[in-house]
Amino acid sequence: MNISRNKWWIFIFIIIAAAIVLTLLAAPSNNKLLAGSTFGKSPNGYGAWYQYMIEQGVKIERWQKPFLELKDSENKISFIKIVPPQITQSHQLSNTENKWIKEGNTMVVLGTNAPATAASFKSTQSYKNLDIKIATTLRKKSPKNSILEDDYGAIVWQENIGEGKIIYAVTPYLAANAYQSNPDNYQFLAQLVNHNSLILVDEYLHGYKDQEVINKESQTKQNNVLSYLSQTVWLPITIQIIILVIIAVVFKLRRFGQPTLIKKTQIDNSQAYIQALAGVLEKAECSDFVIKTITKDEKSQLQHSLGLSKGNISDGILLSEWGQATGKDSKQLEQLLGLADSNSRLNYAQLVKWVQKWQQFRQ
């Protein structure tokens, strides 16, 4: 299928446009990252729970730096990570996190990996004197220290690490704004974290950063453009455009250097005429005409080689002169010349043999 160059470029443009649109749609937006943030006012935010904790007189702060910048402190800290649904949170701790927990601190991770079960999506779980609403079918099978569970597995559990512990919950919405009408959820989360002198809520995870962190990252971006692009949607877009351009070059939609002109084939009109005439004569079976024409030409060349006049001379004179000049028997030459006078018609094979004899005779 032949496609013009203009149509090819339209096709490439459509592919690039589609890739950009899909990349933008698939990229995580700020609204999605607000899920679980204490700045969020939507049902999946934690603004109401954060205000609830302040009203209880608890010392709670928003942490807007990387976890690595969490300095060692004499006071024990409860660090809360409310993981947005589009971010996968595994149970694997980094060496820094593991060391920090061993020192007697507490980490709470709301929204962690767990398999789906046959449990009802919405359920009410009892914990001491609290009725806690849960909206998920995820459950952890057989944890060591379960805090909140039902027949399908654990919803909240903890793991002791050194002098500290880490608490996991399968849902990131344990105390979200959606549960303002059910304060038991807020009180339950407060009990999980309110046993240390300071509570920190990870807002760096949701894209909120201190000015100091912003300045450091801005400097890094200026020094490394690729690092900057890797944090935006433009890196995959750029890679896709480069791949499409390479494909275009491979398929010769764009050549490098000056275009090469195609030389036109020179047609030999005489040869074309001869070949066309030979085809007509072959179909008409006019071998006698071919014999007479070739004989006339061969006879003229023979006369010229013997030094005779160019005019038409008789075969007898030509045979006599040729015999005297060469000293050979002229019988073969007489047979070749006599075929033209007999008006004989030869088939293709016989005609070829007759022409070959003339060639042999001249040699």
C-alpha cells in the first residue's frame, strides 16, 4: 500500500497527539495526591481528623520533608503515612526506617498491600467500646499482632521492631473526612498514635514541601535537566517523540543530505524498432523476408571485403571472385546465397542455424 509523505506525517502527528493525551491522563494529578492529606477537604482527605487532634490538645505537626531528614530526637515520635491509593506501599522497610523504629519510635502506615477477600465492602468492626466503620474487602491473613480483625483476616495489625513498632492498616481512609459523622473512627486512630510526645503526619508524600526542600530540589533540577524531566510527565512524552522520529527516519520519511536524482534510462530507438519489427515478423511467419534481408546485407559486406563494387552483382561473379581470393570451395557460400532465391520459409530453429552458419562463414 503506497502512502504519500503528507499522509505519513498526518499519521505520525496523530500518534504523537494520542501518546501525549494518554500520558497526561495517566499521570497522577494533584487531586489524586490529596487523598489522605491533612490539607484535603474532600471526603478522602484528613483535614477533619487533623483538626480533631488539635482540639484534643495533642502535639501534632505536618512533616513536609523527606523521611531521611527526620533528625534523631530524645522525644519519641509517632510518624503517620497515609498512602494515596495510586501509590503502592509494601511491607518492606528501608534501613533508615528500620533503624528509626528500633530506637523506640512508632510508624503508622494507612493503606498497605493486602489481598482482596469475600468480606463485605462496608462493615462495622468493634474495638473495645468503639464501633469503627470500614470500607474495603482487603484483609491481612494471620498477622502476629492483630489489632482490628474479623473472620476474613486483619484490618489493622502491628509488628514490633526493637523498642518501637510499626502499625499497618489495609485502608487509607480509616479516619478520613467521610467519617466525620462517626467519631469512633477518629478516636480509634488517635489511640493508635497518641502514646508518644509528638505526632508527625507525612505531607511530603502528598506533594507538600518546606521552602528549604523546594530550594534544594530547584537547584538540583537546574543542574540536571534529566532529573527534572523524570519528575514530570514530559520525560515519557519526550521519549515517545524520539522513538517516533527514529521510526520515521528508518522508513525514509526524512532523508539526510541532498536528495539523489534518479537517472532516466536512455532508450535506443533503433534497437527498439528492430525488436518490434522482429516480433511482428515472427508472428506473421515471414521468415522468407528475414532470409532475403539478411542475405542482402551479408552479400554487401562480402563484396566490400573482396573489393568489388557496391552495386548488385550476380551470385556467380561473387562465388568466382570469392573462390579466387580465398582458394576455398565456394559450395557452402552458394548454399547460403541460394536460400534467398528459393523463397523458402524456415521455422525458428532452422532460421537460427542458418544465421549461425553465416557467422561461422565470416569468421
